[in-house]
Amino acid sequence: MNSVKIIAGPCSIDNENLREIYELAEIKINGKYALWGTRVVGLKSRTNFNYKGEGMGIDFEVFLKNLNSYQKQNLKIPPSVKIAEKIVKETNLLVATEIMDPLLQIPFYEKRIPENKLLFWNPAVNQLGWPILIMSFFVKKNNWFLGIKNPKWLGDYKKKADSLTYKGRTSMEKTWEGLVTYANLPKERIILIHRGVDIPEKGKYRNAPLHNLALRVKKHTGCLLFFDPSHSYGPKMREKIVPATIQAMKRKIDKNEYLYDGILIEVGTSKTDSEQHISIRELKILIKEISKFRDIEGR
């Protein structure tokens, strides 16, 4: 059985939900720790910018100060970096986070987070290759991991593009695969993250998942592939997240290989996007059900 890596945690970290990460870290299945990593996101990508910092993350105030102090090099360590360092030391979990500005965020992690214990991903709203290129230099230097989320747009009709017989190349595929070329990393260091697409045909989905399209990109790039059910199903279909994720983990490329190598899922409580989080109890159910047909690869 192909193993499944699970990264679970809040949409954005704060001092109130930090205790939940330690609870997540203790989840076991078949006598072994179940989680590979957790989310420690300190700065959020939002469709609309809030200058007061509401919903922008625990690092927002320090990020703006560092932006103003950049030339003077009078920089402060973002709060989430300190939290990430503490979590890794005390739980041995990998920590995963979204990166808005590689040069103003990533250097703080160096010498604080060891090899194989950090995963960056790009915001779905930012599909330029150059930030990916910069992120990849840090990943290569420190033996971390780079997550690449798919674009929010598609470039064709959903039913047509997600067909197993589709022969074209959507703009989503071209862009997603193009970002992999910017990364220029060993394939085992890149994790494609499928978070669905924002299209007119999405219905109640926050972003409609296109599993067959994700399959094509995985085949073309040779990279690992994770599913993000939180951003796919969202608040309107929250009750579908657990059963849909179980079904996604059953999907196969062929008789011997599963489509998805892991899951990036929002769990617990958060000051942002709380309505699309599953509970810790639901996560335990999810882990138990997946373990019936696949191995769970924890830390």
C-alpha cells in the first residue's frame, strides 16, 4: 500500500490555537504517530488587503515593520517562526506554511528549522515563477520541501477538462507544470497541492476539485501530489470534507499506484476560515478510515 502523509492544523496560527497543535501531535494509529506535519501559517494571502491587519495573520505587524526596516537590516523575527521552531523541537512534526514574500519571510527559518522539517507553499493567487525560483534556492540549501498550489483559474469547461479522455492542455495545467520548472528541484522535494479551482460550474464547492486534471499534472511532472479538501469543499460543503477526502485517498493512477500521496487539511479552530475546519475528533475518524486501506506515514 502506498503510504499517506497528513499535514493538519489551523488555517492561521495564534497563541490561542497553539495548544491544539500539541493535541494533534499526539494522535496515533496502530501504535504510531499519525501526523507527518502541521500548519503554522503566520501571514495570510487574502483577496482584499486589510491595512488594520484583521484576518492577515499573527505575523502581519512584524512583516510591515520589517518591510519598512529592510534597508536598515533592523529586522524582527516573526512570531510564527518562533512558534514553528518550538513545535519542531517539542513534537518532531514537520511545519508547513504559506509564503507571500520569500526574501522577507524565509531567511528567519534558517538555522531554526532542521532538514526535512519545513514545507513552504505559494498562495493560489500568486502563480508567478520568480517567487517559486527564490523559494527553491532556500529549499535546496536547507533540504526542506516546496509545495506548489494549482492556479485558481482553469481555462476550459470543467466537464471537458476533468475527463479522462481529455487531450488538450488547460491554462491551469500549463501554469502549474511551469512552476515546477522554476523550482528545478529533485522531484521528491516538490509537493503539488490540489486545492480546486474557482469556476462558474463549481456549485457549492469553494473551489471545484479536478482529480483527473491533477492526475495528468502528476504524470507529466513526476512530483508528489497532496489534496487540500478544506479549500475545495469550503464552508458550504464542510460536512462532505471527511467522506470526500476518504474517497480521494482511494483514487488510483493504476492498479498499483494511488493518485494522492498526502493531505493538507485545516483542523481545529482559527481566526480565519474557521467555517471550513474539521474538528480534531473528525480528523481522528478520517485517519482511522484511511488506515483501513492505506498506511499512514507519520513523523
